[in-house]
Amino acid sequence: MYLNHAISRLGLAGCDLNRYLAGLLAHYSFTHNIRMEFINDIKEELAYVALNFGQELETSKNNSSVEKGYKLPDGHVITIGDERFRCPEMLFQPSLEGTEASGIHEMTYDSIMKCDADIRKDLYGNVVLGGGSTMFPGIADRMSKEITALAPSSMKIKVVAPPERKYSAWVGGSILASLSTFQQLTIDHSFFSLFFFCGSLCFQDFSFDKNLCWTM
């Protein structure tokens, strides 16, 4: 089922979370020499999504239980505290980094509500996470909690976080490309160049199938 009208896009990716985490760690003396690849490693190794961000933030002020050590390439061990959950919180509150956008839970809710009422129950019961930025521990529980708060009380919310979800987009694309019908859904590079790179006048009256893909 293809529901183009219900598709939403959030302009945040793993690299944005890395930059945000680097900013959160800026007060540490080590950060002026640390490469972004290690910031990414800190994120992947130590970050998690808090079930209740405000409560977790208050707890971390007087409790060291959230602190974890990270060994730098030079052998030094640094301690990361509330940055562990403040970083991925940007997925739920993009405004923390100055981005005016809805969080992923709100976008999920909005997308479902744009669909026909008779399929919303099935969609609420089958929210599937995918992509590298969904690998944070706690994200499925947080999504379930937030969507439950937004959705009608009669709806049962189920958020699925497959173990292999980091590569789910690639796997899905590879499955699509392996189908015998795939070539019927594609246009070649010469066609793409002719109709997409020559200006809008070339295709203003041309009708494109929304299900078409293009290949190089």
C-alpha cells in the first residue's frame, strides 16, 4: 500500500546528532582534539533515550548512575553524564538544537491520522522502527509512551524494533531490486537526464508514474 499523502520527513540524521553531541561535550577539555568519528562512537556506545526526559535530567543532577566512562585513543578515560540521553532527545525535541520541527513521535501520529480511519488501528498496532538512529536503547519504549499519549484511548499501540533495523532500508532496497518486476518500475539514466535536467518546460505536461524509480 502506497500512502504518499501520509509520508513525513524530519531533516535530522545521525550526523546532526553527532554535531549536537559534540556541542554538549564542548566544555570538556578533550573535545578540541577529538575527531568526529570518536564522537559518533561515543554516541553509538553510550547514548540512550530516556523514558521521561525531564525526570531523567533532574535525577542526573544529584545521581552519578547515568555516568559512563569512555576510553579515548590516547588511553585517557573520560566520563560522560547527562549527554548520554540529551543527545538522542533531539529526535523527540528538535527544538533543543534550534530546529523548528515536530518530534518523531508527533510525526508518526500525524502520518497515521492522515490515513483513512479504517486502517489507523492496524497502523497504531504496527509502528516499525528502522535506521541507524533508532538503535538507541529505550527508543521503542519512549515511542510507545509518547504515541499512546497522543492517540485515541481506544487504540492499542505497538512499536516494533527489529534487531536488524540499522540496515532495514538497505535490506528493503535490495529485496526490491531483486524482484523480477523491478525493471518495470525504473527509468534509465538517459531518460532521467532528458526529462529532469533540461528544465521544467521539458516535462511540465509530462505525466509521471509516482511508483517509478530511477537508476544510474
